[in-house]
Amino acid sequence: MDSAQELVLQLDQELRRGTLVLSVLSRLSSPQYGYSLVQELEQRGVGIDASTLYPLLRRLEKQGLCEASWETGGAKPRKYYRRTALGDEVYGVLHQHWKTVVENMERLLGEESGNEG
């Protein structure tokens, strides 16, 4: 792999890392356990390792953006996560900020490609 490819992989990873909080919060309007959250995100094109997800969920819980509860009624106990009221509020604001970023980037990149040639 040449240095340009390695650099692109690193920068792509940085871009994705910056979207993970928003991605996870978007799925926590209803209770989710870790494995189901990994699967749901992957189905939507957002790959995330469990080794990344669980520390992120613990951080969101510590920040008050989600809460965890244990479901012990099934064959295997599962820890479910769900957005809190604060999480709903923060998610709404981040969602709006994301839309603005996307619009600005589309305009910026569109201008850049329009000047080529």
C-alpha cells in the first residue's frame, strides 16, 4: 500500500470516528443492546466494532445522554441502552448541526468541482 492510500485510510477513519456519537444516538430512541446496535448500524453502512461501541456507550451514559437497564427475563441477560431526555435534546441539536455541515460541505465541494476543467 502506498503512502497516499495509507493517508486516505487514516483520514477516512478520522471522519468516521467523528460521526459515531451521532450515529449511535440516532439508534437509541428505543432500547437497544450492544450486539443489536452493532448489527443495525452495520446494516445502515456504519461499521463499528464492539470494542469501540461499548466504551462509547459507557461515556454517553456517564454524560447522561443514555441510560442502561438490564433485561433478565430471557435466556441470557442483556443490557439495554436508551436515550434520556437530555440525550434527545442533545441529539436534536447535533442532528441540526450535522445537516448544516452537510449542506456547507456539499456547497463547498460543489464549488470546488465546478471550478475544475
